[in-house]
Amino acid sequence: MGFGAENHMLLVDRERLLERLMPEDLLKYGLIPEFVGRLPVVVTLSSLTAEDLVRVLTEPKNAITRQFQKFLSLDKVDLVFTPGALEAAAELAIARKTGARALRSIVEESLLEVMYDVPDHAEIRKCIITEETIRTGRPPLLLSKSQIDEGFDETNYEKLLAEHGQSA
């Protein structure tokens, strides 16, 4: 009991216990009634899961992925994120322990070079962000109109990478 004491309660048990916290519990813990009375609502928060972070990346009206898709569409380039890339971004945000705040910087890191290069290359029509782009910093796959006409897209880009001597 006290500061620096070892707590043998499991994290899951502690979270369940905090979900049932009542103002009376805070009084028993030692907080003064005047302070507890000024807390209109007591709320507990849980960490976002990787699935939650993927939803943050894709579902809102102003989602980060949609913002970058709109930005590149000004240069007539379609931006596509593979499911693996979205999951990798979520896992990286969890690893950084910054939650949803890190998602914008993770996506920006993967698109930084592309945002500067695309306006100079009018032949580029599609940009594919893969899991490797997020995890290892490999440049995104940029497809020209002729490559798109040949049938390359986010579902079969591995063939194009194999032609260039790279692996997915």
C-alpha cells in the first residue's frame, strides 16, 4: 500500500474495477468531499485496439486516408491503402504508445516523398501504400496509366514488384 508498493492485481482486473468506480469510492480512498462534489462525471478510458485505429484511419468523414486521397486527386492520382498498410499503421501507433495521435504522422512519413514527386510526374495515375511502405519505409508503388491499363492494381502489385526485382 502506498507509493512504490508492488501491485499484484492484474491489469484486466484493475480495468474492470475502475469501470465500477463510484464517488463514494473516491471518498473512501481519501479525497475530500468538496473535490469529489466538483467532479460531475467519473469516466474510465481503455486503450484503443488496432481495429479501432484502422477505423479511425478510414471511417470518419474527414479520415486521414481520405484527406490524403483528396490531396493527391488534385494531381489526378488515385491513392490506395492496402489492408496490410492500414493494420501496420495501427500497430505502429500502438508501438509508439501515442494512439490515434500518431496516425497522421505515420501516414505523412510514408507519403512525404510522393507528395513532392507526383506534381513533377504527370504520367503517375495511382499510388499504392503497402504494408512494407509503412513498416520499412520502402517507397510506395507508383503506377502509370499504361501499367494500370495492363491490369496492375492494389490486388496484384506483387507481379510488378517481381519484374523490378523486389518482393512484396
